[in-house]
Amino acid sequence: MLPKVNDLIYIQVASADKKEDDKECKSRIADLGDEFYLIEVPIEVGSGRIRRLFVGDELSVYFLTEDGVKNYFNTYVLGYADDVVQLVRIRKPEPEAITKIQRRHYLRVVAELEIAVRVQDNTRFVALTEDVGGGGVSMVCDGKYRLKEGDPLYCWLLLPYKNGSIEHAPFEAEVVRTKKLETGKDLVMLKFVSISDMERQKIIRYCFERQFDFRNR
């Protein structure tokens, strides 16, 4: 069950600042598409202040059913749309991602990074990510590789930092979902199965730098 147009939603925004991370905001779903929701600009509960959202912000969201049960999902900001007022576009979750338990997860940002991939049969290729986070990445690759849910992959992610340094983060991942794009390529969503804390921190550091760039545009 997914929230509908006019439903009220409650949001927490992932932040390195715990005080900001714990603040709850409320918004309303103004419109929807196949893969996104358009929501009103959130208002902080209590203070009534407007909470600006930036592309790449990771959100933990819940909405209430008619019987008062909280349903949670995680998403992130894709962009904006102008109606009578400005609206925020967020990624629409899959129905199976809705849960009764809050699952706070890692910051995720929109980013095109090179990712080297080795499949179980030793096929190797290089692709570009669509988004990255401390819990996984999404990438766009040639459909000829025919990746499917559950496939194990061995990956190396190229991470360029603002100071000019470049790091490589190796990890093992599993395909969570694939989607055929109009270009004929596949959008492949991956979750980390095995990654060291040091490599995960490299990715999280990149995400916070990237989010800072978005906020200063």
C-alpha cells in the first residue's frame, strides 16, 4: 500500500548533524507519477519553519493508515517542479519497500561515477552509477549482461573528492532490482553484501561532499 495524493506524510532528513537528523517535518503529496511523488515543501513540526530540501537528500518517511498505523519507507530528493507553489520531487518507493518498522539508512546522492563490475561468470564491464549511498548504488549498464535479482557482483567504485584526490572502493553487492530503460540499457539497483567499514566511509564521505555541492548551487 502506497500513500496517495493529498495524504499527509512525515519526514526526517538524513544529516551529519544529529539535531537536524532528529527533526520531524510534515508535508502533503500534491501529485504523483509512475516513479515519483511531488510533495509540498516540508514544514518542521513544532517550529513551523520551512525545511528546504536539496537534490540527493535522503529521507525517512512515514504516513498513517486509516486505523492509525505508521507505514515507513526510505527515499531521496530527485528535483523540483513549479506549480502554483514550488513542489519537491522524490523517488516513489516500491510497494514491497513499505514497512511497519522505521529503517533509517545511509545518505544517498545522485551521481554519475565509474563503476567496474565483475559478474560471477567472470564477465567484466564498466558502467556509470545513477546514485550512490552507504548502503548501495544504482547503475546504468548495457542490457546484454542480463543481470537479474539476486545476482552477486564484485565491484570497484571510483570516488573523486573535492581536494582532487581519487579513491577506489571495492565491495561485493547483490542485484536488488532491474528496470529496462527506453534507451535499451538496464537500470540496476544494488545493495552492499560485503564492504569494509573503511570503504563504506569513503563512499559516505563522497556523499556528504556531493550533498554540500548541491546545497551551494
